[in-house]
Amino acid sequence: FPDNAFHLRQPLFEPLEGTLPEAEIFARLLEALGVLDDKDYRLLRRAARLGRTAFSAAFVTKIALKPKLMNYVAVLLYRTLGPTLPKGMESAAVVWGLCLLFVQARPEMAKRAGFGGMLPVAANRLFDAMLKQPSGVVFSRSDFEDSWQAIGLPEHKINLHIPEMLAELKTLAEGPAAADPEYPYILAAGERRSETTNTAIRDSSWHRQGIYGALRVSSQDAELLEIQTGDNVRLTTARGSVDVPVEVSSMMQPGNISLPNGTGIRYRRADGSEVKNGIAPNELTDNSRRDFLAGTPWHKNVPARIEKLALPLSA
């Protein structure tokens, strides 16, 4: 704040033979279902060849004549505007639509970032900037008054009356549930750590700091359990047990332990052998303990116990 930025990621590699981008998969599905066909694309394709100004007019006209196309606007733009974009960026056609909507709704904010002017010219300039600046672009500049525009209720009020939550709020007066003596620790199963932010890199050999996939415990709990960094322990929840190395950490409060996200993933080495390093936190999560409304398991509140193993980690 006050600068709002958007990063349109550029393609890095040529796709493998036979693979399809996500937008192409969705487009083919809709076409196979008979939802969209060439009649929906024809006018827009011709307009796209004349430039984005002509395309903008044709797009608005097309939607006005057939409003239900708005339900499939991402595919519509991909099939018509997409082919005019740089190679590999066809899927970004939907971002052009977002630029159009944004400049129309927040012209002053766009103008402060250098994208003022008549619609659709300003939106086209913004979209061009996103395509040409691979490290991102500031698309708007805000002030504090702009924040109120994001609240659409009368008088800019915020609705705190959520009926589904009122009964649940009353349970807060009851205080926390008593700890289960069989599982005296609270496990946060899936802590985001600096070395596990990108699970797309599955080879753990890139890990350079600390012990890969370690269970973090407080120094107080480590003393009580007579364990130290590098020791192997058995971690047990109602769902199952795993053996895992320990890292004593000042970040942890007594009674609280954590496992990192993204580990325990199987990957295949260049020689064809399969490897699994670390612990998959979901294997320890009991889905009977979950949010009353969304049904999401309480990944950050999993009762657990720890037992010291006789064998050291190196064994």
C-alpha cells in the first residue's frame, strides 16, 4: 500500500509432447458438451485480428446479445483473443477481461498508476504492460478512502451477522477442551517453513538448512522427554505413528509441536528408483476432528504423543 501490483507469469519451458494447458482442457470439455462452438467464436476471432479496440467493441456486443456467455468468458477469451497473444501466453487472455472490468470500476486508482484514459484504451494499455513486464506491474495506486469502496453494503458497513457462526461463537465461553492424557501434545501438521515453501521441487537434496522434515519441539519439552536435536522419536496420533528426527526450537511453546508442509512426497530419481523423504502430515491428521461447517480437518490442532526411540538417527 498504496501500490497494488500484479505479476503475470511468463512460460519458462516448452511443454512436454502431448500435454495440454489447463485452458485448452476446459475449452475442449465445453465444446464436447456442446456449450460453445464456432458460432460463438466467429465474430470475436475476426475482431481480434483487427486489434483489441475492435475486439473490445465486438466482445461487449456479443455478451449483450447472448448474456449466458459470461458464464464461460474465460474460455471464450482464450479461444478468440488468446491466439493473438505471444506464444505460450494464450491463457492470459482472461486477464484482459479483468483489466477491462478493473479500469471500468476503479478508473481513478488505475489513472494514478499511469493507466488513465477512455475505456477500453486504458485497459488495453494496462494489459500490454502486464504482458511486457515479466517481473510484474503496478496496476493501481490507492488511498485510504479507496478502501471504503471495497465495502459494497450501504453506509460502508461490514456485516458481522453470520447466522452459521453465532451458535459456534457461544462455545467460546466454555473454554478449551481438556487435554487428552494419551495425547498430551498439540501437533501443527503442516507448518510453512523457509525450506518447504515450494513442493514442486520434490528432490530433498536441495535442502541446505537444519534437518529435513524434522519435528520441532520446545526446549522445555525436549528436557522432559530427554531428547535433543537429531534424536529420533515416534510421533503418534489417533490416525497413526511415524518415526521422525527432532529439532529443538526456541520458536515452539511448551506442549506445541510441528511438522513442515510438503514433505513425505514420493518422487522418482533419474535412475528410476523411488524415494520418499520426510513425513506426509496428512497421514497423521484425524478427519473426525474437523470444522463444523466447512468440514476441514483441524490440521493445526492434532493431539499427539512423543516417545523417544533407542536408536539414534544415524542408525
